[in-house]
Amino acid sequence: MAERLIVIGGDAAGMAAASQARRRRARADLEIVAFERGHFTSYSACGIPYWISGVVPERDQLVARDPTTFRESFDIEVRLRHEVTGIDLDRREVVARDLDGGREVREGFDTLMYAAGAVPIKPDWARGTIAGVFGVQTLDDGAALRAWLDGEPRPRRAVVVGGGYIGVEMAESLIQRGLSVTLLEQADQPVSTVDPEMGELVAEAMRGVGIQIRTGLPVTGLAERDGRIAAVQTAEGPVPADVVVLGLGVRPNVGLAESAGLPLGPSGAIRVDRRMRVPGVPGVWAAGDCVESLHRVSGLPVHVPLGTHANKQGRVAGINIGGGYATFPGVIGTAVTKVCELEVGRTGLRERDAAAAGFEFVSVVAESTSRAGYFPGARTMHVKLIAERPSGRLLGAQIVGRSEAAKRIDALAVALWNGMTVDEMTALDLGYAPPYAPVWDPVLIAARKAVDALAG
């Protein structure tokens, strides 16, 4: 009789694991059933803001593989609109609810893949049922928001609560749709994944395209009129709104796992080993936004919910479930985003992360241009490096600029991943031609400035 793999979660980590397991084991040996509470599988949540804005014309362009593809090409059964509500490790079964039909189903498993992802942070004031208030966590969320924006009466005033990646990307999307946009951020800056001076560059660019930014301002509630959103209440008074988008971040979706007795780490996410096994629980694996990872620079367990990590972790889990051998070596938190014309990249530790981890360090910000200064289209770029004192080992990097800025973070991520010092980085053999870089690339200029700071 074939073994049975049950997958909880039908997006990046879950379906990557299922696909890799299937590549190594035929249906006669391994039956695979995946439960997904939404309407879609294997889609790009990161692409939702660009569909909302219209840059990506069609919703289905964001879907990499649908259930039909998984069934016909991979022999994987996907049950959409089924939410797993319980895990019984003793009986080796899951309990799921059919969200459309209402019935409860129970399915046994030999192996369990937990890939439930993350859930949006929702304060008490956001838990009501006022129409016109949206998160943007799933493709279903994006479809609901898009329907509201296209409906009547057409919204004119948007308020985005939260200035993280989703918040600033959604603010840009709504400006592109012609709405008046206000971004409210409780912290002192938007994009807190970079240090304050870099975050201020982002804020300036956002204001430059008409986004009103109000920082240091907690939200206290919502106001409605005839059941529709009318305003966001703050300590400084109401901010009128016809649509509200919540971008307050996410937390690991571990309620089900915790109830079943799966171990959580200090980050609040599920603890896994390098092969993505849940320690102490035979036959149970986990990956994606619900698990914690080792940060390769600080050495600490962290929760970094990114699609890049989810896909890699799911692949590792699937290879191992399928009988192969693979490990996930950790993360350094590399991420890029676009805010209007501005490109933002970061990797490794921020100053406050380095201080919390006990490092002594120097930090420098170098200003350069994306191309040779005389070449048409050259734009200013700011590169920040954080280096350990006295070793000079790179601890973190941030880039804010326009054309050709964001992807330079990849060179810095490779240096960071391999433990390079800033002195070693000054000799990196990077490509040069006037249309692409100055003769001293911004990465090299920043490395030289960090070397000087260490010597000072």
C-alpha cells in the first residue's frame, strides 16, 4: 500500500515540497494530498500590488501552477477551499473543513508537511466587519480589494496603515490608480527593514509622487458610514478614507501546530532542523513563513517570511521526503523592493540588529552614481555598509537609489554569505562599462569607505 503525504498549505513551500517528493516517488509508492483554504495554488503574493495597480493586467498571470496542472502533471490531489482545523499525531490524521460545503473530513497520513504560511497582524481595532478594509496577504485578498476599487461608488481616498514592504508597495499601486493616498506608520520611518537615514530617502521619494506620510502616529480605530469605511481614527484626529489597506506585517501561522504539540522556537515560529524536519516529531516536516531559520550572520533563530526562503525550504523538505538528501543552510534576509522610481535593497544586519547581537561595528554611507557620471541616465545611489570591528567582516548592507540600484544588493549578499571582509571586497572584479557602472562601482566605493572607517 502506498504511503500518504498530507500537505497543509498550497502555496510556495507546500507545493514545492509536494512536487519534489513526487519527482522522486511515484503514486504507487506515495500518495500526495494537499489542503489549501483559498481558491489558488502556487501564486505570487509578491505580485499582488502590481496586479492592483494594473502593471500586471491579469490575475491569473500571478498563478504559476493551478490544481489541474498538479493533478495531471504531478499526480498530486489538491483540495481547494479546505481548511485544516486539527492535527492528531497519535492517530496520524488531519481534520479539515470544507469551507464551501460545510462538511468535515478526516484524512490519515504517514508523513505530514506543515506549510501554513503566515497570517496578517490585525490589531483589535481592525477586527470588525466594516466594508472597504483589506489585508493583502493572499490572492483572494487581492481579488477582494481589486473588486472594491473597481466598484461603485469609486473610492477616491485611500489610507494605508503600516509602512513595511507591502504598505509602501500598495501606496504606490493606489497612487498609480489615481487615488489620493495617505500612509500611516506608528514608527518614525517607513521601511523599517533599513536604517533611519536610508528610510528617510524612501520617504522623500514617496512624498515626491504625492503620497502623504504620517509617522509616529498610532491608529486607534475605524469610523464607518452606512457600513462602509469613512475614516481611520488616530491620536491626532480622523483621516478620511474610502478604502483602507492594512500592511502591519505578519506572524507565523502556528496555532494549529502549537495545538498539536509541535515545538516553537524563540521567534515564535516552528522549530526545524537543517533538513526541515520538526525535531522530536517523526514524520512531520515544516517549511515557509511558519518556520524559523538560522541567521547566518548573527547566529540567532529568526522569522523572515519571504517567498525566496519558502520555495527553497519547501524544495529541501520535498527532496528529503522523497528519499534524497538536502539541507537549508540559513538566511541573511536579502530583500529588494520598488517604491515609485526608487529601488531599495538590504541584506544582513541593520545597526540595531548588530548591536543586539553583541557586535562592535562601524557603518558608512557612500554616495555614488549608477553609471559613469557623464553617461546619460546616471542617477545617484546611496550604499550603506556595516562592518565588524576590528575584523572588517561585512555584517550588513543597504542600498537606496534609482536605476540599477536594487540588484547590486546581490553582490553584497554573496560577499556577506561567504564571510568576506570589506578589505577583500575592495578588490572584487566587478563588471564595468559606462552604461552600467562607474569605473569604481558603488559597491567598491562603499567598501573602500568602510576600510577607511575601520582604520580611523
